[in-house]
Amino acid sequence: VQLQAYGGGLVQPGGSLRLSCAPSGGSFSVYTMSWYRQAPGKQRELVARITGGGSTNYADSVKGRFTISRDSTKSMVYLQMNSLKSEDTAVYFCNAYHPFIKPNDVWGRGTQVTVSS
């Protein structure tokens, strides 16, 4: 069971990107899905989270700019990133978590997002 994040790239400040997270070998429709990011020299941090019921929460630094969504029929999760800033530059990872269903905690390979002029 794996997750694959894709959609990263190089974008200018103020631009937009849409990240996608796709499952391989399993379904995560009832899992809580999250996007994390890790910038060079910094710890991995939570960016956005969406529960199986659709409740969302965001890091303060991205509120109003990023939107997390999911297509539960396909177990896909998306992160729409608008008004990107240089400080959003990081490797972005998707995560699936469920306290009772195994595997409990699944990480995908990251995708690089670089915001630069």
C-alpha cells in the first residue's frame, strides 16, 4: 500500500499549483488524509488535513491560500495552493492515517515545490 504525491514544480511568487495524492494498492476513503511539508533544514510540518467526513484544518501560514479536498471514490486527495510565497518552498508529502484500520499510518514520496522568481 503506497501513496504517491505529484504536481509539484517551479512557480513564481503569487502563482498557483495543485498537488495530487494517489493511492496504490489500497483504498483510503475513510482515512484522515494530510499534506505535510519539509523545507531544507527544517522539521516536517503539517500543512492541511481532511478527515473521512470532510472536516478540514490548516496551518496558520496557509489559511486562505491553500485548500485541501478529496475524492473519496478514488481515494484521491488534492492540495490547491494559491498566492504562493517563497516560504512555501519545500518537499510536500501526503499521509493517510486511521487509528483502527491497518496500515495505520502511510506516507507517500514527496513532491518538490519551489517558489522563486
